[in-house]
Amino acid sequence: MENSADETEYEDVYTNHFVTVPPLLYRRWGFWRLMKKVKRRMAKEDIQMGEPFSLYGVPYITFTSRCDNELDLDEFRGRLSFGNYVRLVSLDDYYPLHCGPVRITLVKTKKDLIGEIRIGNNVHLAGTIIVSYNKVTIGNDVLFGPNVTIMDCSGHALKGRGERGELDRLKTAPIEIADGAWLGQGACVLKGVRIGKNSVVGINAVVHESVPDNTVVAGNPARIIKTLD
């Protein structure tokens, strides 16, 4: 017999480890002192950072595991890396448009699958949200407008959201953003998508299918507008 709505079993699905410190400590430590402290804390968690690596505000970096697995931080070590000349902007004060904090989350939902994020050289993130259950790869010379979202998982099952066993039904697929791509403000890139080399994604576009090299897409869902010479 199926459970009625008030008999459905629900569960707390995640436990979190927050790598970076809250911005409430600005006044206590001072801005640039805090930025140095954040970098040291990231390095302690074996997050790889090239040179130079610039922070403007505190990014929110989180390691997450399902509650029925012990959160083993060693499993996350080395799974987040930044190349050279990477800048993370998490404050409006350093950007002409509104942007929130950069938010980066690695998620483990299965024993053999842990999120992984690889970011290349000369990449600019501004209020960017990256959530990885599988793998997100960002090439070199990639530019993000403010508040872009990248997520390689559906996040929830279509049915039975919040019910026991939902995490086992989640679908994931790796995302790749190739060299020279430019993603406009508020764009959203969904699981399994590849953004081609030198391609452009318009403001607030929702990209659910891969984009060829040298192509401009826009809209919800994103459609090809033109091909670049």
C-alpha cells in the first residue's frame, strides 16, 4: 500500500563542511588580512591555487556529503583546483554590476562519485555558483558575467522530492566550458553540457544542450543566434 502524504518518510539528506570563513570577520581582521586568511584556509584543505590567485570578498566553498555517509574530508582533497591568473569577485564594491559571493560546492552522493571542479588559467568569476556532483571543467581565458550558475546534477528527482532514496535517483553528467568562452550575466548551464571554444552565452540564457565552438546562444531554452567567423 502506498503511503499517504502524512505517512511519507522524509530524511535529512546532506551534511556540510564549510571551508571558508564568514564575512562577518571583516571588521575584526580587516579586508586584506582576511583575504590572506581565506587563502591559507583553502590551502589547508588541499585546494590548489595558481599564481596569482586574487580574492575580492569571501567565496563560499563547501564540501557536502549525504547524511548516511560519514563526511570524510580526505576524499575531497585535491578535487578543486584553480589555474594561474584567476580572480574571484564576491563583493559588489569591486564590480560595476550587482554580484553575490562566489559559491563553490563539491558533493558526494555515492561511494564512487564525488564532485570535482577544475578551473584553468586567466578565468574571472563574479558571483558565480558552481555545484558539482560529477565533474565541472572550465578551460583557459573563460569570462563569466555576474551570477552565472553551473550545476552538473538535476538537484532533485522529478518525483518523490525529499523522500527517502531520492539521492539514489539523481542524474548527473559532467560539464565542460572550453577555452575562450564568455557566459553572460545570470546564465545557467545544466548537466551534460559542453560550451564550445570561444562561444558566447547570452544574459539569463538556460543552456541544456551543448553549444558548438564559435557560436552565440541566447534565450530560455538557449538557441543558436549566430556563428562567429
